[in-house]
Amino acid sequence: MIKTLLTLMLLVGALLTACGDGDGVQTQPPDAASAPEPAPVGRIDRSDVGPAQVISLSLKELDLPAGADQVTPSGAVSDALLKDGQLRFSTPGDTGEDQEAAFEIRSGATMSVRHLLLRSPRPTVVEAYEHTPGKFPPRPELTVEGLGPDNALTGAPLTFRVKGLSAPDLKDRSRGEITVATAERAYNLLVKLDDFWSFNPEDSSLSISGPTMQRILGMLPKGDFELALTLSSRANGKDFTANYYTRVMKADARLSGKLLSQQGDPVSSLAGRKVLLEGVHTRMRAVAVLDANGAFAFERVLPDVYFLTLSDLDYPNAIRISFPIYEDSTQAQVSMVVPSGLGVDTGAKTAAKRTPSGSLAARSSVTQDGKGPPARSVPATKRSAPSAPLSAEGVDRAVFSATAVEQDQPVNKKIDFMVPVGTESVGVKITVFAEESLFYPVMSMAEMRQLAEKRLQSGERPPKKRKYTDSWSYSVVGLPDTQLSASGVINEVRHHDIQGRMTKTMCVDVAEQTQNAALSISGSVGATNIGDKLLPITTTVELTLECRKLKSSSAKIEVSSAKFLSPNKNSKPVISPKNIGDGTRGNLAGLYLSIPKGSSDNTNTIPLEIKYSPADANITEVNVGMNGLISGSTGGIPPNFSTVNLLTQNHTSTPGQIKFPGISLPIFPDQGTRERGEVAITVRLKGSVGGVEVSSDPAAGGRVAFSDGRNEFKPLYLAGEVEGLSGRRYGLRDNGGDSWATARTIEKLLASPYPFNDISSQHVTQTSAGGSILEHKGHSDGQQIDMRYADGQGGYSEALGGANNGEYIKQLIYAASSEVKNNIIPKPKLKALQDWIIKNRTMLAFEARHHKTRIIYIGDSFIEEALVHGKFPAASAASAAGSADIPGWGAWTDKPTNVRPDPDHRHHWHLSFSDEKV
């Protein structure tokens, strides 16, 4: 990780001032009363801040003065601005490593410092797997030579070399593979590298030649893969086993683009400005620089849906388009139109040029290998709805809408809204409506017939999971202390509403800003109909004046936002795993929330922040409810609310806001079943406004989001409390619970006989480094289980199941070895060992070949020798006598490749699987 040391120049400057120009000698101590106070230093913990983004953060939420007037960035971030009560900055492209940034923020003579860690969404480091970090000496470093930028496979020779290890013979026991996660995020082997590499005993390296790499490239599709190595050797009585992983990719598409004015001319005035690229599924984040002709380019871009944004801190994310790059594309070209009126100088040439009356302005576009998208089979009838500006008669509403029908053609509309002097509030309603996301549409018979005809003509019904889906974006700029900028694809709309509609509403106090002058609101809305044939997508921003009087004249309580925050009050990240794997191992991305079924445990709590209006409402009760989001069909069903008043838990209240440093979730009513899909959590407020008893409307707001805006949570339940499983738990119990599991994980355990221990902690609470607080690197998605080995006697008893770090298994192996060496007749220990091997090979092969299994780890050393190689350990009696092979067993030649030996698994085997519904 690249770290930057921020020097506090204020203190240094004060010292130099006291010492003159540095040549004199200070003979009197400085006046302590005049010494500056140390600058308050804090961290910005936000999981939604990453590379290649324009970010707007509220000064209030960062505990910074609203009147801050100067910011100095350092480290990874070089562009920052204070405006509209926000800290705005742009981040650099992804380097494959985490990057550190810092901000020195001044308000008059007061200075504060905030540090920010930008986590790489696509790390390129070669990682040695550790189940329990710190328990064993670090694995030696592995270098991979021959990878291109972003770990691209280019056809160049590849060499794998372990540093600092004294000439291990890795030839016979090492394995390598390139894998990819399936649509269900399960294991899929593409290439076995050990079929192609050669061993060099001089430096113990493994190499694949250039011509062979060309063959391997021809075997791979375009995309992201995981390169996994299990390096193993046995020499001089010593065993060495280590697992290494890194991300690699095959990509040959080049994305080139140009910035155009509305008249279609190249924008020549922004040379040196940045263009940001973000891949929705690949998580590619890159930055390109505009040249003097408004052109830019990105090399080696993977197939995906992308957002392209002009970096502009005055108008954050207002100039943005979306488009696909398909699997068969090698050259993609995009044009990105800059509308007038957003403060961007498009050059003298275009400024002097006028669009002829009646002609159409230039539109953003994309071509793949010189070809535009295919023509529609029926005419596109829907078009972007024009905005409705305020009229002189005082109409107080304007609508800005972009509807995309034509395939892969970005549609954008500029927002231009003037708030008159003296206005108290501005209402914002943002709607995304995607017909493609409809599963169970609520509509008239005529509308249903029309939709059926469209689907019949298109010849397809959008499947549940697709890479190429419609995209949307919006950016509303100018409202004080308000961040209204987002983008995404329709997958995020599916669960939000039963009618395929995602809505966000807000009422913003602008009285101070409009006291002496009008307030200008700008921005944009955008949509792109990607991949499908006929089903449109619409993004709409509606702005209204005087959405309400902000005092008690409005007898209504509204929840404007509710967020779960991370880290918790103990500085532990919660809900969202920080260390994400590449599909075949590691944590699966998502939001994980522990739902209590029995007693509510408050060991690991979650910070909750609620904002509401009117600010002077008297809030007397806060309740939370939960409802399932299975298959996107239950978004319209009201949540089941708990009667527990959260105000009985520790909290602070200020006008318009309630903060809980850490809530303990209550037991929700009617929770006899465990939700197998995702759930939504909703906040409901009760109280009074102007003496009138009122409650907030759950359907009009209050749905709780994570700090990054996502609001769909995968529920976890305590497997150790489930009937039929509590008696199968072994090992010590951690506070808060250590067997929090998804519903399908629990179903897996109920259908299996294995004793189990750790799964995940409550709310997947982690350390600051990203490991589980259960002292595991993984175990933060409710889908990773530690289980006992089969004992070979028809069960899974403690001794031969792995207790005491496998010591009893080791004793059995050594006792059997003595029987073989001394030719004892009969050989009961050998028979027990043979039974142990066959039972565990059968069990592991059955689990490894299940389509949802991602990875299985077993023990190294004597476990690996007996179970995988069919041999006695080197130090055993039989091996010393020259009889290393276990009689009746050879090597496990058909061992599934996703079964891998690793230290710290002698007392259990580890199963990672995906519970995604097939």
C-alpha cells in the first residue's frame, strides 16, 4: 500500500518564525500562550469513495465548520474544492494498490486534517492466503514476472519465483490454475497451469514460455480471472505448502473518445483536464487526460457497462454518459457532448458558431469497431421529455427527464432551474423507471398487453442476471450541503419497487442562500438503453419551490434519509466486507446484516443516522421494520415493524437529526422463517408537529441505506441457535456470535452431518485491516464454514475430526507407520488410517464438485501427506525405513483442483460456497 506522510506545516512555520531566519539562536522559550493548537486529525471512513471518481462530502457530516474556506489536498488527491457546504475532490485512477490522501481544511485560523484511504477495487498484488493472520510465520513472497499493466496476460513468458526459500523442489507437488467465478459466483476452472510450466532447479522457479502463453491466451475468453498457485515441496524432512492468488485479465479492446460541443466541434479548451472511467461489473477505474483536440483514450478495457465522467468540481458528475463495450469489440469510440451553461468553456470556435434554426444539437454516441448499434425493429416512439421551466406567472415546478429507447445511445438532459429570492425550501424528487426491471408489473390489462407485445417482438425476456443492462444517472448541483449525484444499472431498481420504479425525495432548506439573491440549480439527468431491444428507461428530476414550510405549519413528519454507518463505535468496519475475493475464494461482496431470532445481542452494534423534517418536530418514537425482497416481487409489501422504541437506546438528537452511536436490532415480528434473499430495513418516526400527533409514512421514505447508498441487505441468522444445529457446534463461542450465516448456509448445514465452528461474526464485524474479528482473513459473508473431518468410523468425532490441531490424526498416522515398519499382524491402526483417508476423500470430492462450491481448504503437513499424496510423513518410522507409501493407497490423482492444502487447517476443513440461487 502506498502511504503518504502529511507534514503539519503550521507547527513547522511557527517554529521557524520564533527562530528568525534559522541562523540565530533562540535564548528565550516561546510564549506557550501564543503557540498554535495542534490541528484536529481524523479519518474519512467511506466505503463508497474509490479511484476515478468525483466525490462530494458534507462538511457537517465530516464534523468540519460550515464556514471552511480553504482546502489543501496532498497524497493521492491533487484536486479539491470547498463549495455549497461540501468538500469536493477527484480521485486518481486505480493503481492496483491502496492509496492514501489527506486534506488540510481551514476555517479562518482554525485548521483540521482528514485522512482518506482509497481502496483499490482491483488489487494486482500477489497475495499469500492466510486463514488466521499472524498465527504462522508469513509465507515467503512470490513474484510473477511477465504480466502487463493491470496484470494483463499479454502472451509474454510467465515466471513464478518464491523469494527467500532455500531451493525447494516444487516440480512434482505444485499446482496452478486460472479460474473464473460463474454467474452464481462459484468455482469454474479454465486452465491448469501445471500442464504447461517447466521447473528450473537452479532458482526453484516455474516458467511458461511465450509460445505456450499464446496457446493459453487462445483458450481464455476476455475477462477477469483469478490465478491461483499451490506451491508444495518435501525435502530433507521438511514440508512447505503455501497458496498464492492474484488477479489477471485478458483484454484487448481500446476505448478512444472525444469531447464535443453541442454544435459537434471538438472541445479544444480543456487540455489537461481528466476524464474518469468506471466499469459497473469489472470495477475498472481509470483516468485519461484530454489533449488539445479534446481527445482521450483508455487501453485494454474489459467488456462491461461503463460510465464516463468529465472531472469537474464546480459541476460534479454533471457531464457523464454511459455505454457498453461488448465481448467481440476491439476498438470502441465514444463522443461525449458538453452542454452549454455548465461553466465549461468549449472554445472560441464553438462559441462563435450558432446552431441553425430547426437543427438538432449533437448527441453523445458510441460505436464498436466502427459500427453503431443495430437499428430497431420498430420505430422508437418515446423521446426525452423537454423540461418545463418556471413561467413568469409563478409556476413553481420544473421537470427534467431523459428517456432512452434507441439501443446503446446515451440520452442526457441539462438541469437549469432558478430559485427566486426569498424562497424557503426546494423539493427534489428523483425517479428512475425501467420497464426492463419489471417482473410482476402492476398495470392495466391494456398496458400488460402492450408490454407482452413488446417482449414478443424483441424475442426475449430479460434474464435475471445480465451484464448488459440499462443504465441511469443524475446530478443535481447547487443545493446547500446536499449531495445528489448517483449512477447505476437497472439491477438496483429491481428490488426497489414492485412497479420497476426507484424514487428518492428530499426537501432542502435554502432560506439562507436566497435571502439576498436568486439560487441557480444545475446538473443533468441521463439514461442509456443498453443491450435490450425495446424496453425504455427513464431518469427524471422534478424540482419544486416551497416543498413545505420548514416550521410547524406543516403537520407532517418526513424521513429524508436514514443510513447505517461504518465503522462502529469500536472503530470496527461492519456490514460490508473490506477484503473482497475474486469469486473463487475470499469474501463475497455485499451488505450483510445479522437479524436476531432469539435474544437481541448488542455486542457488535451499528451506527444509525436519521434525518427528518420539519426540524422542530417532537420525535417520541423510532421504530425499524424489515421486509423481504425475494425475486424483486415484494418491494411493495409493507415492512413488519418492531414495537421496540429505539430512543430507549443511546442516542443524540439535534433539530432534524437523530444519531445512534450503535443500535442493537430488535426482534422483528412474524419472523418464523428465514429470508433466503435480500431484505430492506425501514425507519418509522412517531411524534408531533405543532401539537398534532403524526407518524412518518414508510412508503414515502425511511428506507435505510448503507453509507454508500446501497439499501439491500443479505440477512444473517445465528446457526448455533437453530434447532438441529446447536448440538453440532464445536469450539469456543465468541461474544456476539460467531456462526452468523445466510439462510441457505443454514439449509446446507441442516442437510449435512458435519460438526461446524466459525462462520461469520455479527454484522460481519471486521478489524481495521479488513479481517474478521474472529481472527480469520475471510469469514465475512456468512458463506464460509469451518468443519470437522470425517473420523473414518462413520462419524465426525472430535479426536479424528481434527481436535487439538489434528494431533490425534497425527498419532494415528505415526502408529500406522510403526505397524508397517515392524510388519505387525494384524494392523488395526493402518486399517483405521485407510478408512480415514477413504471417508475424507469421498466427502471432500462430493463437496468440491458441487456447483456452488468455491474453494475447500484442508490441512498441510501430515494431513496433506496422507490425504493427498497417500504417504507417511518424512519423519515417521516407515518413511525412515524407506516405506513412505501408505499401503493400499496411492496419490489422490483425481483430487478436485479446488481442494487445496494450507497451514492452519489441520483441525478442520474450510468450505467456501456461494448461496446464490441458480
